[in-house]
Amino acid sequence: MNDVVLEVILQRIPRKIDSKVRKEGDYYVALSPIMGAFISMNGLAGKIYEMIDGRICINDIVNQIAGIYNDIPINKIKTDICRCISDLE
């Protein structure tokens, strides 16, 4: 992903789709009204989903996750979170 494009995307405030979500052990299960199907998310994707509140930008989510996973390169975290949020929307 181009660095300039990535920086623009990171300033975007993601919106949560109104889904019914519940935690099942280490995973999250969501009923997507758009797809009409259940979606399984790993623990990190579920945490990212929970962080989407319509007020904070993607970069804020990246910074919080980077604080937890400080051994992973920040550019990897940025691109992975952008892809995850794209999938969730």
C-alpha cells in the first residue's frame, strides 16, 4: 500500500455496521445484516471491532494496538488494521 494513501486512510473515522456480536471463547461471532450470515472473527479482529465507536480514527486504533503488540513493526500493524477494518465494513 502506498505510504501517502495509507496516511490518508489512517485519518478516517470508521463506522460500525449494526451487527449482533458476541464473544465465544477466544473468538467473536457476528450476525451481519448486510450479508445475512454469521462471521467469525479472531480475538484481535473482535477487539478492533469493539474499538470502532464512530469517534476515533483508524490511526488511534493503530496506536492502541501497537501499544499491546510492540514487537510487531508499526507498518505491518497499520496495513493489517486497515485491511481488517475494510473487511468489517
